[in-house]
Amino acid sequence: MNILVTARMKTYLREGLMEKFPEATFNFKYPITEAETYIPEADVIVTFGEDLTNDHIEQAKNLKWIMVVSAGLDEMPFEKIIEKNILVTNARGIHKIQMSEYVIGMLLQVYRNLPTFLENQRKHVYDKRVKIEEISGKTMIVVGTGAIGQETARKAKAFDMKTIGVSRTGAKKDHFDECYKNEELLNKLPEADFVINVLPATPDTEKMFKADHFKTMKEDAIFLNMGRGTTVDEEQMIEALRDNEIRHAILDVFETEPLPEESPLWDMENVTLTPHNSAVTSGYMPRALDIFEKNLKQFLNGEEPSVNVIDPKRGY
């Protein structure tokens, strides 16, 4: 059993895998250019997903399973994967702790006016008149009710918020007071103080948030996007922010990354930017490998991995 790992990880994690699974041969090669000679013999590839191409999949004559140690799959070569009937699993669910903390922390920094206090500190200004508010008792809409969305809603309930979930199916999920389908989002937006976008990048979610959505939101609403930048029409969002149709946007993802230097978002006072790092945590890779190890035990026993199996036709 040949397992090719192109995902960068610390030595103790590599050694842990080899110790737990002595019956497998692990090749740790990063970047992908260092791994290419090992691809034809690989039964399993462990990757972040963005380094694999259709050519790599074509060369992988023995490949049966790809483990993507991230949740996002928008750069995966699914056309060839479907053609060759290769199983794909991912690390869905490992981001829920840090990304839900990101939501609460970012909403608090806007409502508690933290940037102003930091600027006043830098200037040695002692001003008790700076406006501060509470996020408690507000209404939050979470678009994308998977593991991250549910954990975000759970934390929001600790602040006595009303939580509304929106998803493709509209199925009832834990920690949401109400759940609706994507096509019902426009009707619910006027209720929201906070709109949290956790959508993946798929053909169905391409520029899902448009001008109408921002016009429909409260003027005092905060829009937070930590899903994918392609799920928002960025130009129309910028216009909405310029026209003060919403109060503030907190953005961790963008249509083009890194965010171009000429983007107006950099200089807008009603925007908070972070560099696509809402999922960063020291616990990231250990959590991802926990999922991989569960699946690998099944795989080595002749069973098909069952945790976080992806539908390649949908892309999630």
C-alpha cells in the first residue's frame, strides 16, 4: 500500500502515521514537483487539493482514494476523478471551532469599536465617548448549515441570539431556531442583524450574494464572508458598502486572492479584512489526520472509507 503525502506537516505527525500504520509505505513529498515520480504507484494521495491536476490523476494508475486535508475542494480536478472513479474524502468539520470563534470575535470587534480604541491608544487619547454596543439578543442568519454553520449558531445562542439557517435543502439542523432553503434567503434577510456566509464554491453558489441581497438587508446589518469569495458579486458588494446599504462587511475571502493591491476594499472604513486565515489553528493538521486515520483503518481492512465522502459531481 503506497501512500503519497503532498500536504506539508510536522515531523512528529509524519512519524506518528508511520508508527500507527507500519503495513503502509508513506512517501512525504512537498511540493508536488517533488512528488511526481511517486504518483504512478500511489494507491492513496493525501493533499490540500490545490496542487493536483488532471495530468496527475491521469498518471496515477493505481490511485483509488484521495484524502483532501481541507474542506474546500474548488480547485480539485473532478473531471478526471469522476472519469477514473476515484474516491475522495475531505476534512469537513475540523474548522468549526476556530471559524466559529472568528465570527464571534469579529462581530465583537465591530460592535465594541476595537479599531477606534487601538487607534486612540496609539495616539494616547483617553476618550470614554466612543460608542460601544452589545451583540446579545440580535438575529443571525447563517448561510451554509454544515459543521461550521452549526457551531457558529451554537456559539450565537450563548449570546441569546435568534439563529436562522439557510441551505440548499432547508433541512432542520441543530442550534438553529428556523431553517430555510437558499431560494428563501431574500425573504429572511430583513430580519438579520448579522449575515454569515459559509458557502462553498460550487456552480450553484457562484455570485449567490448580489445587489438585491445587500439592498434587502438592514442598513445596520453586518455581512461576514468566510466561505468563498466567488459566492459574492464583489463589485456589487462594494457598491452597497459605498452607498451605506449595510453597516459593515467582514471579509476573510475574496474573488481574487491575494486581494489585489488596487482593490478599493483595502481603504473602506466600513470593511474589516483578514487574509483567508479564519481556519488557521495549531490544531488544524492533527484534526485532519484524525479523520484520515479513521478512514485509513477501514481502507487497509478492505473496506471503503466512510468519513466525509465527497460527491465529486457536486464538489462537496
